[in-house]
Amino acid sequence: MRPRLKNTAWERVGDELRLVNDPRDQLMIADPDGLVEKLLQLLSEGGRTVAGLAGELGLDEADVRAAVEAFDAQRLLEDGDRLGRLEPDAAERYFSNLAFFESFGTLEHSREDLQERLRHAHVLVLGTGGLNSNTIPHLAGLGVGTMTVLDRDAVEPRNFARQYLYRWADIGARKAERAAEWIRAFDPGIQVEAIDADLEGPEQLAQLVRRIGPDVVASGVDRPNRIDLWVNEACVRAGVPFVRGGMAVTTGTVWSVHPGVSACRACVPADPANPADFPDPDDPEIAGAIAANRLFARLPRPNRGIGPVAGLLGAFGAFEVLRYLTGFEPPAYAGRPLTVDFARGCATSQTEWPRDPDCAVCGGR
């Protein structure tokens, strides 16, 4: 291991040093004898082991190791031996990704390690319509190495308010294959399979997940009504994270299921219009919500997902997929749905799904 300082600036303030890697944070370190600054200079140059650093500074190796561990805890270091391994073309292709991942690199995993996790990842995308036609370009830009895309529909004029994978000449063409063609044209290095099929039941989904073996499932399918429960069951049984986004009138939601860690979709009521799904349906607030959902179910359900709505939810979903694939930070929406209120300045809020220890799907995992 050869610790190397990230892109960090520092200045002396009396007997202290002020370090800045991200303007939102600063670190003040006591350095009355200037040894910390000498260590920073050597770490900035890179190429030295802890023993080598200790030798040049004339310090005990254990003391230098403790200082290195302290800097690493502040995410100021990466292992130089884990950098510079990408071929030049790949380093140029992922230049911005690597710059983003620098903030999250450590001695244990460098920015290049995080990018390599994406290059070796496989995402199953269910639906290439409004939500995922915005998620797919983000996944392709991140460099997800393999994608399987599934859709049952053809391109229609009404899709053009929010689905930018398609062109006017594609009207009547099958969405799954056109989405796959877009991915191949965007980056020929991405392996992609198109599946033109409907989702008909939980066993079919379970077989699909078993066959493909994805690292994450990103779903934007909203029909039939129980589709989320089918995907949830297939993913929980297989231990595969599941990311979902969607819209209801003026609110959008993004959530995920982390099998064995978070509550799953089956832990919460499957049908908010069904009083039997609630522990206390006579509670006035719950009763009112049940009544409102019952009335709403009678209304036609036009797709209200304009471009900015689909783009915003697709980006939130892509970020959650990124968290699962790289581990740069923990999943943000696992059992904690993010709600975006489009009628109130896109204000966001989160709620917690209570985990049901007796859940038929995830109970006991």
C-alpha cells in the first residue's frame, strides 16, 4: 500500500493547518513543529509506503500509520497502488465518473475500484418507458457493463413527452429492441440483451431473475396492479436489490428493497384501497385515506409523467442503483420511500416502512 493524498489544499494558520478537499468541509490539525505538513507533502507526491514515509520523516512507523489512518478516516487518501490501472481510453471515457468517485475513495477502495464495480455489473431493467427511458442513459453513462432491458410495448406518439430514447421514425417499433439499440450506439462496450415480453406472474419473474442473475433490478412497470409484489418476491428470494420509481397524480416516489436488510414491499399494505390490509381501518384518518383511494380507483389514469418528472425520478432511481452497485454510500431509499411533491416546488420527504417479522416474503431473512 502506498497512501496518496487526494486533490487537497492546505494553509498554515498559526500552529495549525487548514485542509480542504471539499468546500463543504474543512479540517483543522495542530502542527506546531511542521511534521504534519511534511507528511502531507510526501503523501501528495505519493509513491511511498508507510515505512518509507516514517523513514523520511524520522518518525516511528506506528505513529505514521496512525496519522495515515486518521487521514483515511476523513476520506483524504487513496492507495496509489490501486490507481493508474485503467487503460488510457477507459480513463478518458470515465474521466468525470472518476472525478466524482474521488470523494468516496479510500485506502480500501479507490475511485478506479468503484468504476470497475460498475463495469462488471449487470442491471435488469423492467420497462423502458417513462421512468427507465431516463434511468437507462444514466446507467449507460456510469458505465454499467451489462444491461438486460424488458418491455412489452411499441413506441407511440404519446411517449414523446418524456421518453427520449426514441425518435419519431421509431413509432410502431418495439421499445425493448430500440432501447437496446440506443445503448449499443451510445457505448458499444456495454453488453445488452433485449426482451420483448409481458410480465404475467411471480413465477415468470422468479425464473427471469434466476436466469439473468442481475446485481440490481430497476423497475418502472406499473401494470398489472400486483407487479411490484411479484418483482419484490422474486428479488427477495434471489437476494437481489430492487429499485422502483413511479408517479401518482402530483407526487412521485422512489424506493428500494435491500433483501435481508430493509423492509420489503410485502411488509406494507399491498392495496391502500382495501380496508382488510390495515390494522385499524376504523381510525378516522385511515378510514378517510381508504375512502379517498376507493374513489380515486374509479377514475381514469392518464400518464401524467412529463419530461422533467420522469427525468427527476429516473435520476433518483439511477443514484440508488449506483449506491447498490458500488457501495460508495449505503442505499438511501431502502424501506424508506422518497416522495417528491410536484405541487409544492418539488419538495422531498421520506417515510419509514415498518419491517414485518411475520412477512411471508422476507420474514426470518
